[in-house]
Amino acid sequence: MPHHSVVPRHRRFARVMRRAPTEAEERLWHELRDRRLDRLKFRRQVPVGRFIVDFVCLDARLVVELDGSQHGASRTDAARTAELQRRGFRVLRFWNDEVLRELEAVRDTILAYARDGDLQPWR
């Protein structure tokens, strides 16, 4: 993902978002950072096209998004997912409370999808 194709304001906004994570983002990042999840390289708050994704593993072409209650049945999220899929990514979505209550299950699910490119997200 060449940096020259990223809108400069998106890059600045991603930096701001990295400095102010939600509790769920912080907890999941602790599991994903420094190749802690089976040596997979994840990045957080990364501009991809016109969006900033919560987490991405470029090698697996996998985006992980954390959603709060404001995302329930969101048309914006559907458009975002479609755009990311057009760019060759699979998009996994978890509710914030899933991360906070079932972190190990979330981590195991991410690992399964990162390791098996044939698995398709359920939502």
C-alpha cells in the first residue's frame, strides 16, 4: 500500500486515532501488536483508500473492524466493507463488547481467518 496514494489528511487523522484508542481497540491491539498473534504483522488505524481501518494484516489481506452500538445495520459500514472487498481485503467485524468479554475467542477467530484465505466473514 504505497503511502503516496493516501490522502494526507487521512494519514494525520489515523495518527490522531492511534493516540486515542477505545478500550476494545486497546485490548485487541495488545494481542495483535509486535507479531504476538502467531507472528502475523498487524497495523492499526491504517488508511486504506478513503477509509481508515482499525487493524489490518496486509499479508493475509485481512481487515479487522471493531464496532460500537452506533454501527448496528449501518449503510456506511456496508459501503465501507464493499470498498475494502473491491481492494482485495476480507473484512472481519466484531462488536466492542465481544472483544471486552471474549477476547480469546476473537483472537482465535482472527487467527483462523488470517491463516485460511478461503474463510469468508459472516457479517
